[in-house]
Amino acid sequence: MDQIKAVIFDVFGTTVDWRTTIVAELKALEKKYDIPPGTDWDKFAQEWRNNFLSNSKRISESGESGLTSNIDVLHRQLLDQLLESPEYSRIGKQLDDITRHDLVMGWHRLRAWPDVVPGLKALKKQAIVVGLSNGSLKALIDLAKSADLPWDAILSTDFFSTFKPNPKVYTEALRHLNLPPKNCVMVACHLWDLRAAAAVGMKTVYVPRAGEDTHEKEINSKEEGGLVDYIVDAFTDIPKIVIAHNERLGD
């Protein structure tokens, strides 16, 4: 039977709102240091995030040994590079090691989108709910606590010495769950994540989030000629999909 038995979730962006927390913590630096108001912290945060995504993708595709697969290490490296750039070097000169470390730890203190916890709690009655993320295990545990995420299991790509969208991440997640791909669904607000999951045979659910996937022109479901199996407005719609899918197969 091809019933859905596990629903696997991307975390950063899809499950937790990284932008609000990171921008607030960056803006708080203005009170502590001699940083005049007006710095575009939204831009800084987005550049930090974009640099992580491009570097993690490069690492996932390279297969090179010796490259870090730990998000905290990579976030610190990329933060230091940003603060050494001409645009931000004046700010960087004021931020000591402790402050920079605390900024990196801000990625451990994110809050869930409002629909996430109710959706996950309802979904747990129907299937296994799993977080599968480029975050380190410590980051994902801290996020589960700060955002009250009721996971049945958490899988970090650090376990597999790579990052998404390397196919190894998805196949190893399935192996640890002891389930074939036909019984699993991947949920994300990033099409690149869902494409990789679909390539190993998983069903896919796209949930749009503010500020994510802005480069994608149009996102459609397979019924509309698109790439994903389902598109939902919120996590609270996912249990309905699972119930309807499984009931249809049970008829």
C-alpha cells in the first residue's frame, strides 16, 4: 500500500521564521555598539542566509572531504566574511568574538510560524512527523524547545556529512525511518528541496512562506502541470491531505 506513514519537514524557513528573529537580534546591536540607525539589517540577514544556501549547495554537490557540514561552523565563517566586506567592515570592527558567537546562536532561538505547532500536533495522530534539516543536531534540539516543535524524530544532515539537496540526505532519512519513499512526504517552502525529495520517490507538499523562493516565477501542483504533489496555505491543511490520501487508498 502507498499510504502516507511519515511526513518529513524542512525546518529553516518552512517551519520556523528565521528572518524576524535574526533581524531583531542584529538591530539590537545598535543599542550596544556605536552603530548609527539606518543599517539595512533585513538586507544583511538575507545576504547571510543566501550565502549559506549557496555554500551548502556547493558542499552538497562537491563530494569533497574536509568541508564542513556543520551549520554553526558555516554560519560563523560566513558572518565573519560579511563583516569583513567593505559594506559592513566598520560594524565588523566593533563586534568581538563573543558577540559574533551569540549572533550565530540566534539561529538556535527562532520561533515557529503560527500554523506550525497546531498542524504538527494534529498530524501526529495520522503519521510520523520528522524534522530533516541542514541544521546541526544541537541547533535542531534548541529550535524544538524554543519553538515548541513536537517532532517524533529529528534528523540533521550533519549525520550524513553533507547538506541538502544531496540525494544521500533523503535516502538516508528513509533508511533510518525504515520506510520506502512511496510512504513518505517531504514538506518545504523551497522547490529545490522538494525536487530532490521527489527524485528519490517521495511525495511532495509545498507551503509558501513570506520571503522564501522569491526567484520562482510560478509554483503549481502536478494537477496544474507543476512539479509538486500538493500546495497548501498552512501546516494545518496537511493532516487533511494525509487523511484523504490514505482513505482513498483504503477504499
